[in-house]
Amino acid sequence: MSFLEIEHLEKSFGSVRVVKDFNLPIEKGEFVSLLGPSGCGKTTVLRMVAGFETPSTGSIRIDGRDVVSLRPNQRNIGMVFQSYALFPNLTVAQNVAFGLKVKGVKVADRTARVAEMLRLIGLEGYDDRYPFQLSGGQQQRVALARALAVQPQVLLLDEPLSALDAKIRVSLREEIRDIQRRLAITTIFVTHDQEEALSISDRVVVMNGGVAEQVGQPFEIYNRPSTRFVAEFVGTLNLIEARVLDRDSGRIGIGSREASLGRPLTSDRLTLGIRPEALTLGRAADRDMVLEGRIDDVHFLGSVIRIQATVAGERVMLDTFNRPGTPPPAPGQAAEFSVHPEDLLVLEGERSP
């Protein structure tokens, strides 16, 4: 039995089903991210786990106990919101101690716990400051400390970094992951940022239209997407239309070139998904599928050169490392591009609009 079990969870607002038969077992100490576009249902799932929304059907069990009928303050859950939600009239220490005070923890124990939390988030000496005297990143650290102070069984993070600038986001997400590992606390992290989800999660749940399209480790989600939506939503993906010449052998045509995918196909047309790093400019010994194209644009980014090209009538992108002795290709010139058939994602059916 998993530490946190979400089974057959559904939520409807009127006639609109926003979460549909959602199932997710989470192990103790695991860090799981719910990833998806706006309106996919990820925050609604989080709010049902927290107790802020009541499921239409389904169960939520924490350490074997069904919590659906319990109020939020009875679930032993810590939550960090996107907007920090700090009390502006309370100091940092008072904000962190708030949940402890509500629980009736003695003053001496509260003071010791607050000091411990401020050390954990690197804000020692900030006890008497007010939220308006802190930066956005510092405020979010205080919100995290407040959630952790009560020693929750589960930590819920609702897009906690979206209001911060890019540099602060990267550093704070690493701090959150480090703290989560040190405390070994079971955590659900909601985000629409793919890089965040892939970089810090044990597992990622990709949601679309209220459904969990795929659940897996970041490596698996990125390299072996199970649905077309996951393939197109996660990471950068080049899409090239191909003709199926022989279904049984997987023989296809791309522009004027033919190649074999080495596996049976079920339709007469398909779209190939190619990650930018799977494409190589020129012929490569370890990549035996060669495509013809044209260089459209070249962007020098220092250590990386980003190339935009046209292959089989489709715009594609690839990145290559800068080599001081090798100048980048010139826009407008014809070129060949190599790819290994195993690196192609076969997306059968209609292309997404």
C-alpha cells in the first residue's frame, strides 16, 4: 500500500467534469509533479487532496486513512500557495509560528521550532521583519517554512515559483527539492513549467483535459511519451509528415528519401516527432537515416548554435555545439540531416491544430 493513494477521483462543476477518473499512488518521501496546461485539472486535484474541494467521487487515503470527509485542518497537510498568502501584519517569526499556535503548541516549543525552520530556509535573523520588507523569493521561503513547521505528512505546492523571476525560480526550486529530500516528506508539486517538473521530480504526471495522460519518471516522460499530447507538450519537438510505403515493415517516405522504422504501422500517414538533440547536421556514422533540407537561419548563442531549417516542407530546429575551428552553416544553403530511427517518435493519426 502506498503512503498517499488517490483512487478514481473525479470532480464536476455543474455539468463540466474537470477531473476524470484520476488515479495516483505516491510513496512515502516521493516528490511528484502534476504538469499540464491551464485548465487541465491539476490544481483541482491538489485542492481536493488539501480538502479545499470535495470530490464528486473517489477516495484519498493518507497512510491508510481516508481523508475525504475530513476538513483541511484535520488532514495534517502543509500547503504553499502561488501568492505566498503571508499575513502582512505578522512578522516572519509570527507567520512561521501561526500553525503551531493554532495547534496549541507551547510558546517555548514554538520559538524553538521557528528558529529551526528559519535555519532550514536560510533566513536566520529575519524573525522581526514583515513580509513587505522581504523579496519575493524570501517571502516564498517563509511560506514554505510555515507549511513545514507543523510537521505535515504531505506537502502540497501550488505553482509556488510562478510569481518569481527566472533566476530566483531556478535557485529556489533547487532549495525546495533539497529541503524535501532532507525531510523525506511526501510532496505534490503543481506546475505548468516543463523544466521545473522534469528537473526536480521523482515522477511526473502529465495532465490534459482532466485526465492523467502519462505517469512516469522524467526520463521516460521526455524520451518515451505514451500519447501524442505528451510528445508535443513536453519539451521541444520537431514534427515532420511522412508517407507510409509498407505498413508491415514500417517503410516510410520523407520528401524524396525512404527509410525503415523497423516496426509495423497502422495507418497510411503519420507524423514523426524528432527532438532537436536527435538531429545532426550532416551525415553521422551512428545515425543512418539521412534527410535533405535547407538552412533557414542560424543563431549563435555562445556554447550552442541553434539552427532553423526546412526538411520535407516542415520547419525544424536543432542545436549543435560551438566549435571554434568550424564556422556555422550559412542561411540558404542546402544541407543533410542525420537521425537514428530509434530516436523517432511515431505519432500516428491527425496532427494537433
